[in-house]
Amino acid sequence: MKTKFIISSLCALAISAFALEVKNIDGFSSPEAVTSYQDGLFVSNVGKKLAPLAKDGDGFISLLDLDGNIIKMDFITGLNAPKGMVVKDGVLYVADIDTLKGFDITTKKPVFNLKINGAVFLNDLLDFDGSLLLSDTGTGIIHQIDTSKKTYKTFFKLDSKLGGPNGMIFKDGELFVATYDPNGVKKTNLVKIAGGKLTKFDSMSGLLDGIAVHEGKVLVSDWVDGKNGVVYSFDGKSFSTLDLPKLLGPADMYLLNDTLYIPQMAGNRLTIANLK
């Protein structure tokens, strides 16, 4: 399916001068996640209030071009608190509290709806071997979804002491997961799941959220206190902090080539950083 996105309106970009080249795009409503499709970007918006578990119907998906110009702020509407997204076979799948929803990218019509029994805080989505992985930060479960059969099973369950699974990414065949405490009380860790076993990296802890891989290193966002968020770069042994401005609730990051898209959930903006 070759859908071309036509820019109907442009949004001025506020460009800040930091060590890394950074653009800030304002005007979102608690943006949580980013994904891409061909020459467009999708940004999920939880809603005007930062209420990630509220079934209030004010959540929506925005459409941008790859430079961050807003094509349509309310591209898909009527969701509750949409978070992680992934595009598969022309369908935009969205995690929405306790339900996995899917929308045809061309028509924007709903084409998939799967309620996950017992789900509390569905969060990130990841394409995996013909299926989807879906993290539930509230229950600690990573679900594996068969979208063709509309069925699911438990892929892995994290111990509650680790916090709940949030952002996920594959690196060299291993699943890296950023864990997060929904109550914002305890520090959580970066973990690795391989062969049904879990490894915890104690050198990295915080209120971890988004995750990506760049040049062999794992990038992880940390809310810290909600006002001084950062992005770490982890080489497997130690970590450093990317030279970025302080971030207001850096959520589910997305990397495309050398460009890192960081939704500032508590700042109502999207930050685009050039890592080269």
C-alpha cells in the first residue's frame, strides 16, 4: 500500500541551540508515543489531562511529516488514552488502556479491536516474528498478539519488584525492556530477556520509559522527577547522558535513521534530536 501524505498546513518549529541539533514542536496533548509509516509520523496523544488510565474519549493520533511539520493534529480521534503504536500491513495498531485497537491508515476506519482481559496499563507495542508484543505496565505482563487470529498469550511476566514493562526494543535478537513504576515511587531498571531468562542492569535505574537502539547502544528515557528528564546511552556496561535539554516526561521514543523523536508527555511537545 503506497499512501502519500500531502502536507496541508505547516507548523512553525521552535529551534533551540544545544550540543545536539534539536527541534521542539508544541501544541500536543500529553503525547506518549511515536511511530512512522513511509513519509509520515504518527504521535499518540493521551488527552488534555495527563490521565493515562482515564476512559474519557479525548485521546487522539496526530499525523506529521518526518521533519515534524504537523499535517493533521487530530488524524484519528475517539480513543481514550492511546500510547504505544506500530504499523503492520497497512494497519496502525494502538495500545489503549486495556484494548488493542487498529485503524486502516488510508481510510482511518477502525478495523481491529481486541480487549485484553485483566489488562491495566497497556503501553508499548513491538513487531515480533509475525506477531506483536504488547507491554502491560500495570500487570507486569508482556503479551504476544496474533492479529490474524485475534488471540494472545503471555510472552513473559516480570516480577512486581522490577516495576512494569514499558518501552521494548530488540537488539541482536534479545529483548530489552525499560521498566516503570506507575506510582512513580520506586526506581526501576533496564532489563534484558533472552531464552526465557531475565538479566537486570543495576547500573541504570530511574523512572524509565522509552527505549531505542542507535549505533549498537541502547537509548533509554528517564522521567527523573517529571521536570528534569534525560535520555541515557547504554553500551552494555556503563551509561552516559545525551546532551539534550531537560525533558518534561520523556515517554516512548522512536528512532528513524539518526533522528530521535522524543514525546514530552508532561510538556505537550515533541522533541526531534539529530544524533549525528
